[in-house]
Amino acid sequence: MIRTEGLSVNYGKRTALRDISLTVPQGHVTAIVGPSGCGKSSFLHALNRMTDLIPGASTSGRIIIDDQDVLSRDCDVSLLRRQVGMIFQKPNPFPLSIRQNIQLALKEHGQPTRVELEAITQQVLESTGLWGEVKDRLHHSALKLSGGQQQRLCIARALALKPRYLLLDEPCSALDPIASARVEELIASLKREYTLLIVTHNLAQARRISDDLAVFWMQDDAGVVVETGPTNKVFSTPTNPITAAYLSGSQG
Ligand SMILES: Nc1ncnc2c1ncn2[C@@H]1O[C@H](COP(=O)(O)OP(=O)(O)OP(=O)(O)O)[C@@H](O)[C@H]1O
């Protein structure tokens, strides 16, 4: 389970996120929605300490992942990023072969044998529905794949490191509707084994794929959470008027 308590993120003096307390239940897909600029990506980046990489950025409050205090000095950030994989809006495969995309990080994190490497490669490509499409050209450049295939390759690459959590930052927004539908199907199938947190601008998509919903909003110049709960319940009976207006399309 991921839990934040009073999490705030600042870029220099500007507060992007204020006092976020949110729970991401194990084995669920949780979607984060909200208007542009209300800190959805900043929230994801804080969870696996990518905020550390931004000069002038700071984080306060608590992030607990599997009973570990992520913001403590003792946290092993490299291990954290293995456990909490991240998928970005624009597919970002390495300019290497399909096979190398999967195997590079595996080699960095251990000394698997060739047989193990090939087995993991096949397994993650199968679980992302890519194996049949690429098995005869694993040595080809990943950059020659279509956008949708590249995004599924990036998900396969993340899965190879056996994460417990996947953070997906608008993973379909750069894809055409067919490729987007395949990634959605993939997300639904991954739910059995992983806990997923997805940022999306697409409310219909959030409704289709998520079990739980968190609505972020701008208040007093900072992103805050205005509503959380089971997706069906939030869509059918939102408790906050802001959420009701946003989900009905009349605001945001
Ligand atoms: N690296 C950064 N340096 C400075 N400010 C940043 C940085 N990243 C984000 N911000 C600011 O923090 C605020 C929240 O941005 P963020 O990208 O987290 O919002 P978002 O809800 O994901 O937006 P969008 O839906 O448009 O992607 C914005 O005002 C943005 O300009």
C-alpha cells in the first residue's frame, strides 16, 4: 500500500502540492484526475523520489510505501525505484534494440545468465502482448516500433525489474485510439499482480479502468485533493460540488 500524509511539494518558493493525504490500496488501479497544473505529475514524481532530481524542489510530509518511510535518509532510492516503476506520457525507449531495452537494467541490477535474461524478456513481452509482434525482430531498434508498441515496451521494461507498483503518467495521451485501447487492456490485466496509480486527463478512461479515484484541484495557488473514493461512487454521488461540476464536464 502507498500512503501519503500531509505531503507537500515545492518548486523553489512555489507550492505545487499542499497537504496531500491519500491512500493507494494494494491490488487496485487508482486514477488521479484534475485540471492541468494541479500537481498530478508532481505527486507521482514524489512517490519514487524523482523530485530529488529537480534543482530547488523540496518535499515535506510523509510517504509510506510498504511500511517504509520513503522520505527518510535511510531509504534506498535505487531499490525504491525498482519497486515503484514509472511510465511517462511519451514512450521513452532507449535507442537500442528491443531486447536490450528489456535486458539493460536487468544486467545493471544483477548478473543473470543468458538463459535467465531471455526467459524474462519473453515473459514480460508476453505479459504486455508484444511477444507475438516482435519475437522475430528482437534485435531491431525499439525506435522502429509504433508509438503504442513503444509504450508497451516501456511497460515491459519496467515489469522486468519486478516492481510492486507502477506509476503511469498519462500513458495513453500520445497514442491513437486503438493503441490507447490496447494499453488500457494491458493496465486491466496488470491489476492482478501489481498496484497501479495512473494520472489521466481522460475522465471516461479513468471511469473504465480505475477502482478508486482521487480528484486534485487548485486551491489558493496549490494543488490539493478535493475528493477520493471508489470510482463508481465518486462518479455517481460526488460529495464535493467541485468534483460534481468537474466530472459532469461543466468545470475544469
Ligand atoms: N520541474 C519543475 N520546476 C518548476 N515548476 C514545476 C516543475 N514541474 C512542475 N512544476 C509546476 O508545478 C505545478 C504542477 O505541475 P504538474 O506537472 O505536477 O501538474 P499536472 O497536474 O500534472 O499538470 P498537467 O495535467 O498539465 O500535466 C505547475 O504550476 C508547474 O508549472
